[in-house]
Amino acid sequence: MFSGIIQNTGVVQTIEDMGSTKLLTISSPISNALHIDQSIAHNGVCLTVVKVHDGNHQVEIVNETLSKTNLGFLQSGQIVNLEKSITMETLLDGHLIQGHVDNILRCEKNEDLDGSWLMQFNLPKDYEALIIPHGSICLNGVSLTVANLFEHSFNVAIIPYTYEHTNFKFIKVGDMVNVEFDLIGKYLLRQLETRTLTE
């Protein structure tokens, strides 16, 4: 589990194809402190560390993950958000996140408000029931609050600290971000759907 509070960013060094799987090498300030089999969120995607060496760590990304996240679009030199999994002693400053990305969303607007940024993203119809105004949402691994909800989109306000310490400062209109909708909302919706089917 994660909280959506990004601890560091990493730089993509290499991307190697291994059949339907990609081997991603990342350099970051925390790479040397990681260990094999450790779960780390990369842009909100929970991945397992398979190797640590000389300031780099490696993770394997299977085709299923590549097809549902923006990790398949990564190129060498790009920045990814990193978060280590939380412990029972961790302050839950964000919200509970599994690291299981639901889909990717397109950035439709990126407005500089001279001290903050307002970013708008599309919202596919299948996910409209999973988002509420002022509710929690995870974008590229970052725990954010929904500022405004529209018919087919929503926006979030990005404070300067988040902008400077994550890859949000590189997001442009048309870019794709990973989204994980609120865990509680997903369970509630599933319960309602199951109840409707059995009635």
C-alpha cells in the first residue's frame, strides 16, 4: 500500500525489451537503499525491484501493466515519481493507494495561476461514478483532491511544492497520466452493482 506522497523522483536510464516484458533501469537518490523484492510505486504503479546496482534499480513491467499505464510511453531521460510502500508507523498524509492503476487519462488543460496550477483531465464514462467533488484521486502516484467535476472531465489544483517535487512540472496538454480511483469508492460501487444483479 502507498499514500500518494511522493518521496523522490527518478530518471529513466534504459528500457530493454524482453519479449512482452520491459526491463526499466532507474537512477534515483533512493535506489541504493532499495532491496530486491521491494515494492516501489513508479508513477503510481506498484513494481518489484529485481536488481540494485551503482545508484540504479531495475524493475520488470509485464505487458498487462504496459497496456493500462503510461509506463509504456516512457523514454530514456524522463522523470518518474517514486514512493516506497507505507508501514504501520507511516503517517497517512495522503490516502490509501494500492498501486494498481485503473487507466490512463489525457491532460486537457494546464493553467498557470501564478502561484498554483490547475490541470484538467478527461473522465471516461465508465469511471464517472468513482469520482466526487473534493474527493481523493491518485494521478501519477500523487494523492490529489478533485477541485471541480464536469460532465466528462475534472480538474485538480497543484500547489508549488507538488509541482516542483514531482513530474507534474513536465506535464503538457495531451500527455497521459496514470489514474487510480479511490479504493473505498471502488468497493462501494462493486457492492451496489452486485446487489443490483442479485435482486
